[in-house]
Amino acid sequence: MFDQYRQLGQTGNPGSLLPTLIAQTHLLRELSAHAGSSTREDLLKLGSRYAEYVGWLAQEAGDERAALWWTQRAVDLAAAGGDHDLAAYGLVRRALVTLYRGDAEHTVELARRAQTSKVPLRIRGLAAQREAQGHALAGDYDACMRSLDVARALFAHHATASDAPVIGSMNLSDSVAMITGWCLHDLGRPKEAAEALDAQLAQVSSRALRTQVRYGARRALAYAVAGEVDHACDLTGRLLDGAMTVSSATIAADLRSLARALARHPLNRSVRALTPELNAALQIVNP
């Protein structure tokens, strides 16, 4: 059921899923109180994953306070179930909140705290990626590339036969390559960013709508900043229906940046045709 809910989260409004997911989290916690020790731990661990997912969807819905509260709730449930590794991933999630606030310093700090040697390789890899995004936001190319190299090495050595839910995105075939494209835009290399995102988006499943729109918006922004305005408008036009369907505050952040970038070309025919649709979509995506 949890895997199915994660798939639904790729194609729907986060607000429509939150009540059900919150109810599932509470149910698992209550069931754990009446279970034997082994089953109790499993229920609490699964409950922690539900809570972490609720936190992510709350951020997608634009509620940072709820996102942070549920992330901490996930850490507490995991610890009660004997899983202390999720605390590190909680730091990675908190760093995503600070990243969207434009706070590079705290993004790097939180991501570094999640990279202790006792943390599983996958979580350390995700933390290194987040650190890279923080460095990119600060304009530090060398530090960003070093963190991406660390992430790549950690993922290369990570292997698991566990049937536990995957931590982090399930929809990126090469997350380091995708995040590299993301970072290159913030580092002032929009053309390189657009090309990297082109290559990775071609490998994202059509069923992963939220992932396609999130990175697709960043790709369109990169092309707009690189001066390929007509192409940026074409890409954006294809994204708008999906953006309105998934209704994401984080995607809206890039769409607003894209609207500002396109507004610098008021005489461009493609910009003039797209602007009313883009503005209308923004009102629906994150009013």
C-alpha cells in the first residue's frame, strides 16, 4: 500500500493524499501498541516512512511548518522502532526546506551532519547530493563538484536486497547526473544544465509526472536563461497541464523564476503567447 501511495503522489494533488496518509500513520502507531516486539518494530518503522512521506507532501503543498513537524515525527517513530538511521535522512529533508528558502549555508550544514560514517551509504549519498545543491546555491563550483563525486562513489557502493521502501526518489535512473544538471543552473552554467537535464529527463518514466514536471521546469528555466527563449517556451507549454495536476509549491518556485526570465523578452512572440497560460497555471499550482 505504501508503494502505491508513493506512485499516486507522482500524479495527484498532495492535499488529496494527506488525510489518508496521516490516518495510515496514526493507525500503524496504534497497532504497534498492541503487537509483539518484532512486529511492533516493523509497524513503527513503516509508520515512520509514512510520516516522512507526509512531511514531503506537506512541503509540496507549501506548508513548511507541517513538513518539518512530520519529518521530526518520522524520526521519532523510527527511533522507537529501533531504526536510528532515519534521523540522518531527516536532516537531508530539512536541508531541502532550507534549499528552497535560498539558505545555502544551512543547507550545507544540515547535509554535512547527515554524512557520518555510521549512516547507511544511500542516505550519505543523498546527503552529499543535497550538500552539492547548497554549494551550487552559494556559487561554489569546486565544492559542489566534490560533493557530487562523493555522492556518486557512495551510490556506486550501495547495494541492498531489502524489501523495505526505498529512501529518496524511486524515479531517477541516475540521480547524481540529474542533480548535476540542477546544480549547473545555480552555478551560472545554464546551457550545460539544460543539456544534462535533457539527457536525464529522457529516462524518467511517463508515470512519474511530478518528477518530470519538477526537473522539466528547471530545464525550461535553464534554456530561458541561456537565451534559447523559443525553446524554453515550447518546453514550458508542454509542462503546464502536468504542473496544474500535481500542484507543487517546489515546482512553482522554478515556474515563478521562469516567468521572470521570460518577462525579460516582452517582444518575443512565443513569450507573449505563453505568458497568460503560465500566469494562470501559477495561480492554480501554488496560489
